[in-house]
Amino acid sequence: MDEVTRGARSLVLCPDIRSFRYDLDAKDRLAEAEGLALAIGVEIEHSTVLPIRQMQPNTLFGSGQVENIKIWCEQYECELVIVDGALSPIQQRNLEDRLKRKVIDRTGLILEIFGERAATAEGRLQVELAHLDYQQSRLVRSWTHLERQRGGFGFLGGPGETQIEADRRMIRQRMGRLRRELEQVRKTRTLHRERRGRAPWPVIALVGYTNAGKSTLFNRLTGAEVMAEDLLFATLDPTMRAISLPGVEKAILSDTVGFISDLPTQLVAAFRATLEEVTGADIICHVRDMANPAHAAQKKQVMEVLADLGVIDGATGTSDIPILEVWNKADLLDPDRLEALKEAASAQEAVLVSAALGDGIDDFAEKTGQMLTTKASEVTVTLPVSDGRRIAWLHAHGDVLEEEDAGEGEQGPLRRLTVRLNPKELGQYSTL
């Protein structure tokens, strides 16, 4: 985050382009843009929706609107203009020239947030790659000196390489190195996922729109202290913790980065390795903010990302991985709405919770435990008492329903155990 932007007095603009079809209405999009701006610590002095009948190739906004924006900047003493939309390099440069203020678009804003929140080495690699991809087309906007040429001598040396060409070449080289490093990260993640697949513990992935309350739910279930604030993208790097559920001795709970509408393509590509954690889950818990009026549109965005990852079939909406809807923020609902959602949750097999207060958490644990043990089968095994390793494994990873003496065998006293194991645990046991 550069010093010009942090703490800056800002003007937030939400273009409402007539020819575009938006999942969220203008009011909700403006509120989301304000949330993104607040997430990087700027002071919002004024915000508004600007209807656009026809996009202008040089400034996006019409000339009259640009004049109004300039007046607002002077009236509210704004030093930063945030446009909740995609600006081309030319549009961004022209707006800065006319407004005499720093201008950033939605992609630049989200990149700033991600750059500030990335905590792990992988997160920083992903953010830097996305930032370089975004910046390489905007060098001419940022640096006037880049048109200088260097190299060449006399008439025969040619014009040489311009500074901007040299910088773009350096950016491409750096991006190449970052992609190779991220590919290694992806391979490492795949190995870890395969290792977890061989392990007996099921994985539960929390997904959802940003600020839906995933990290609050994660903290409530695990006792962890993952950053959980009323901010967009409060959590960026994935986190995993072990939890215990009814009928399941141990499961792995994974908190993932939040989704958002119109996520910049640079970030979708860069964070694919992180999001692929979802594809290896045994259960996906879709956490939804039911207090948000736009929760239906937010669900659509999450489903589109899951379809892009191959988790669900985009055409049919079906998934090989069970998806449990967790309707969060029940504490923010009025009584009538709460009662209606309780009935709807029961009918749709969703779980209504308040992660902040802890309401419904026991129901959530019970439901996920049931989903994980639905395909479990009861098996009866007879083992020598001396085979402590297998007996201990069954107690640690299965649900031992009954255990009794089974007489004497060739290797001494025997124990008979009736155990409930899911297919994954049963396969693991067979390899012991």
C-alpha cells in the first residue's frame, strides 16, 4: 500500500453502465465499493453512483460527469478517486490528467488489499504476480521517463531499446520466475493433498463471499485466532485446523479466501492454487451472510467460482462433493425473518447459525458429522490383544461401537471390535 493512498481523503464512484448486466444492483455495488475502500484504510468523503449511457473510450465518463467529479474532489478536498469498475490504462491516465488526483480502479483497489493482507510466502508470490500482470500495461501511465531510449551509437546503432521496453522485459522475466515458483507451490500443495487423501481424516472446506463470516465460524469451531473483522478480505491465506465432530474423532477444517463479484482475472489465475484446496475436500460448507440483502446474488457468484474450479457442474449445478449451506449472521435478523429462515433451513437441509454468538454451532457440528458418517459402514474385526497398533488406530479414527473379549487365538488373547468407518477410513485400515 503506498503512502499516497493510505489514510487518503477519497471519492468513491460506482459506474452504472446501461449496457451492462450486473448481478448486484447499483446501491449494493456502491456499498461493496465503500467496503473495499475502507479495507485499505482510506477516508471516504463522498460516494455516489454515476449512470453511464455510453462509455467514453478516453475517460469512461462523459465530459460533464468528469467536470462534476473534479468539483466533488475540490469540494470534499479528495486526493484519491476510486472507480468501482475496470479502467483501461488510457482512461486512468486521462482521468488523472484532468482531475489532478490519483485514480485507481476496482482491480487496483483489490490488488492493494491483497498486497496488504498476504501473510505467507505463497500469498505474497500470488499478489506480486497479479500486480505485475496488472502493471505491465500501465507503465506508460506511471512513468514519463520510460520513453527515453538507451543503447545504440551513431547512425548505425539504431534507436536502441527504450526504457519502457526494458522495464516491460524485466517485468516479463520476473513474472516468469514467479510462475515457476508458484507452479512448484502448486505441486507441493498437490502432494500435501494426496498425503491428506491417504490419511484417514476428512477435510471440510469453508467457502463463501467475502465478509460472510467464514473466519468467525472457523475461530468458533477451532478456538483459533484467525483474523476475523467486519472487513472485505480480512482473511487471505488459507488456514487449516483439526476439529472433533459427533461421530468423527478428527477432521480438518480449512478456511479459504473469500469470493467477490468481478474478481480481477489476474487474481483468479494467481490464487487458483489456493482455491484448489476446495477440490480435495470431503464436504464444502458454503457460508452465507443472510443479513445481507444481496445474499442471493452473492451465492450466484460463489457458485460460478466453484464451477470454474470444476467443483460443480456449471450446467446442472450438481457436485460430487457434498455442499452444506451455512446461513450465518442470524443474530442480525429481525424476529420474523429469523423464523422464516428457520423453516426454510429445515426444508432445504441448511444450517442457520450465528458464528459471532455461537448460536446453531452444535447443529452445524451435528450436521457435518452426519454427512461425514452417512456412507460409513459397521465392520467387526477380531485382533490379537498384542496387535496394539491396529486396535489403537481403530479407537483413534473410527467410532468403536462395541469391544469384547473373543477368546484365545494362535497369537494369544483376542479382542472383537465393532467399528463404524467411512470408506476413506476403511481403505486406510486395509493398508495397515
